[in-house]
Amino acid sequence: MPNKSELLILRDKLRVFAEAREWDQFHTPKNLSMALMVEVAELMEHFQWLTEAQSLDLAAENKAAVSEELADILLYLIRLSDKLGVDLQQAALCKLEKNAVKYPVEQVRGSAKKYSDY
């Protein structure tokens, strides 16, 4: 039997965590997507008003706070995908394949243009 992926392990831990607290009733796709956006906004707050250089070189305490926000985002994303029955890892791999076709290396190397602009 193959090992469970790390995402599936996190998914299962989140299920147990939510069930123990009787939070499943609140974990609807609507609520989880809204919570996800709140966490993304909290992540953005750490970068607000920084220069590009500053954003690449965060102080240790800021990096720790950013790490926690990224974890919150990942956990909500995994929980949302679980509630919707989406295999997040497979969806990400499929999207990467689509993006490879949409953004051919020869056409987009070094460019930030959107696919509709070339």
C-alpha cells in the first residue's frame, strides 16, 4: 500500500481537529472560502508598504509571522478542497500541465505578459 501524501495527512488531521470541536457545521465552502481570503489579506498586510528588496529579505520575526499566515492559508485551502471533494494535489498537477501549454517557454521566457497578450 502506498504512503499517504502529505496533503492527505494534513486533510485527515484537519478533519479530526474540526470534528473534535464540532466545527464541521461551520465549514461550508462559502465560509471556508471567506476565511481563506481573510488569511490571504493578513499575509498581504505583512508586505504592505515594503519595497521589493525589503519583501525579499524579511526580518526573522516577520518571516515567522508570514510563515504562520501561509500555514493558515494552506490549512483552509486543504479544508475547502476536502469539503468540495477536490483532490488538491491532482488539481494542482493538472493546472500546471495546462499552464505549460498556455505559457510555452519559447514565447514567455522572461516575460510577465498574460497569455492573451502574445
